[in-house]
Amino acid sequence: MSANAKKHHHKRHHKKHHHKHHHKRNHSGSGSSHSSSSSSSSSSSSSTASTASLCDDEEQYAMPPAGTAEPKEDDDEAPSKKPSKKKPTKLNPNMNFQAPGTLEELEGQEEGGKSSGMSKMGKIALGGAAVALGAGAVGAGVVYKKKKDEKKAQEEAAAAVEAAGKVEDEPEDELVFDVPADHETKPGSIDLYPEIIYGAESPVMDDSIDAACEEIKAACKGWGTDEDRLIAALGSKAPTERVKIYHRYKELNPRKGDLQAVMKKEEKGDFGFALQCLSLPPDLLDVFLVRQSTRMAGTREDHLFPLVCGRSNADIDHLKKMYFKIHDKDLGQLVESELTGDFERLALSCLQGGEEEFDVEVHTDDRAKEDAEKFHDAGQGKVFGSDEKGLFRILCFSPPAHLKAVNLAYAEKFGYTLFKALEKELHGITQRAAKFTLGMKLKPYETVAKLIKDSCKGIGTDETQLTSCLLRYQIIMPDVDAAYQELYGKSVRDAVSKEEGGNLGKLYMQILQ
């Protein structure tokens, strides 16, 4: 064989050997790829099975994203499909699932409450499990688990009630008293009358009282009234000073009659009504307002219940005494003739002035739990109807400190507060009056703030209610104003200034200075 032939034969042999070696490498790589794919499929199947087992064993339920259909089970024999291009919904790692921290949130959790002794707040979301579905595609779902430890859930509910301290604005459609108190509950209901009202001796007058009487007289002298001078002389006076001015003015001007008669003659309308109210001592003012709310055709029940509900024993006993002295009629008889049904029963219970004096040896934790059971048995626990008398007995006769313990015990046992229980059992004016009574015992400042807000809401201001609130609660107005700012982000003065102008607005500003 020639040199050229040998060279050509060697070149062909080398090319053939190289082709066989390259084919063998490709075949080996394909097998490795097939093995890797099989391993990935096995891992995906194992992960899916593990998640399914978790759902079955722990009695969990999945919460799919809103608007998506529930995924169907895979068919082993079905051909493989391409992974979806739609991005899965992912659980936010910063999301904080925790029990609600206010009474309002606690009440909102249980609408069916009486069938379960455990609050829904004990049910907490636990986490999500990611499942691999294909190359580069991930499916996600949020999985929630029901807690089985009922005792721990009840402890969390109680802790939420005790930790309550932040209040939110209530809807504007109705007066609601279900915000938590941010102050220490008093042993007894608050006295709204100043000490001078109960004094056995005549009040001691001084030169400032005489000067105020002379200023009022000068403002009313002649054909026209000097409203600005009258507002400055009378509007800036505290309840104790108004008591003294009322009595002293009559002594200095016997021919003109009492100060209320003078104000009625000088001014008319809402401004004149407010001046009449301002000219009276607090106890005579309440007598006047009771009379005003019942003298016209149709009793103004919304004006009446703040006068008789949620009052201290001393205040309600004095009010009954003064009403009989002025009108020669028992206040209880008036209520019986003007009201009916459950509202009548509630008002009469309040008029008894039978709130118990708080005693640590009597009003124990065990007693609170017993009263919580009685309250439930009279309301939500009763099969047919409700025992309103039983509800009102606990509501009206329990001292505030004990009622606070009953409220906590009720929330621990039944998952919602006494406010929500009253809301479930009562309706209309009776519900509002009962919740107001409870509110005046547990959180009086917030309750009064709500009443002021309610008198200003809507198209027109209820000037009669607003005037009544500003004067009746004047002795506690600094605390009410603090509660109002916490609830609504502004002072009572700022809120009222936007509602009223003219002379009435000026008078309100003087009262609230």
C-alpha cells in the first residue's frame, strides 16, 4: 500500500472511532437526564402526599385566594400538563395573627355566642405550605388550624378584655356604648350634683356673687337685652356659683321673681331655653328637663332616659324629692303614666336608687361569676323570651366595681360582653337606655362623650339634648373632654363650635371655656 493510501485509511479509521465515542457520551447523558427527571417527579409526589396527610391528621382547612376555584385532585394516568404561568398567592411573612385587643373587637367576633362557651378569638391562623407543581411553578395556600385547648382560648379572651384601652369611632347611625373604659372604675356611680346641693344650711354668699347678680340685672335693663354682657355674666359660672346666683338674685330683686322667669322673659328660642337652663341650679334643672320631656304630646324618651338612668343613689333620691316638692307628684308615678313595657321597668328600677355599696367581702370573684350566669340565664340562656327584670336587677343594683367583674366573667364564659348581650336581648329605646345605664357605671366619661356626639349628628343639632349635656355633666366635663378627644380626635369645644353659631354658639363657648 502506498504512502498516500495508508494516510487516507488512517484518517477514515480515526473519524469513525471519534463518532462512536461521541454517540456513547450522548447516550450516557440522556440516561442521566432521565434519572434526574424521575427523581424530581418522585420528590414532588412525596411533598404533595405529605401536605395532604397534614391536612387530614390535624383537621385543618385551606383558605384559597378570593375568586379562585378549589383545586382538583391529580389523576395518576392523566397526561402531564404544562405548569400555569399565573403567579401563586403567597402568604405575607409580616402578617401578624393575634387575638383582638378591645371590647369592641371581642364583641364583633361572636354573633352566635350562646351555643359555644369558647370565643372565636381562640382560633388562630397557623401558616402555609408550598407545593411544587412543575419546573419553575409553585402553588401556595394559607392553612389555618383550629385550637383545641378551650381553656387557653378563654384565658386569651379574658386577657383581651383586661388589655382593652384603645377605642375606635362608632358608626354614626346609632348611639352605641360599647367602648372600653380607660380609667379606674369607681366603687359607686358618680354624683353629678355639687356638694352645695345637699347642704343643710343656706350657702354663704360673697362679693363676687353680688357682682354677678348686678351684671345680669344691668344686661337685662331697658328695652333691649345686652346678650354679650349676659353671656359673659352667666355663661362662665360653675355649678356651685350658679346655685348661689339663683338664690341671691331673688333676694336682691324680690319684685322680679326668680332668675329663670327673668331669662324666659328676655330671650326666646333655643338661646332663651339655654339661658333658662343656665339660670337654674343643677337639681332644679333636672326637674325642669323631666317636665319638658313629658309635658308635650308624646314623651321625648331619648331626652328622659339620661335624666333617670345611670344616676347615683344620692342624685336620684334628691331628684325625686325635688320633683315632688315643685310639682306635688311622685316621679315614679309620672314614669308609670308616660312609659310602657321594658323601658318603663328599666326606668322604675333606676328610680329605686338601690345600687349596693361595694363590699370586697360580698362582691367577690365567685359572686361575679354567679351574677354572670344569672345574667345569661335571664337573657341569652333563656329558651323562650327574656327575663328583663332579672337583667335590670343586676344592671341597676350592682355597684360599678362589681359590675366590671361581672362583665369580665361574662366575656370569659360566653365570649362577648354585657354590652353585646344587651344588644342581642333588647331593642329600640330600651336597648339604648340599658346600654347607657351600663356605660355610666363602667365608663361614664366615654358614655357622656357619646351622648354629646349623638346630639350633634345628622342634619340638625338637638339643641335641647346638647344644652342638657353641657350643663348636667359640667362637673365632670374635663374628663369627658379627654374621652371625646380620644374617641373623635378633637375637643368637645371644637365639635360644638362647628354645630352652633350666633348667641347660642357664643353661650356654649363660654360654658366650655
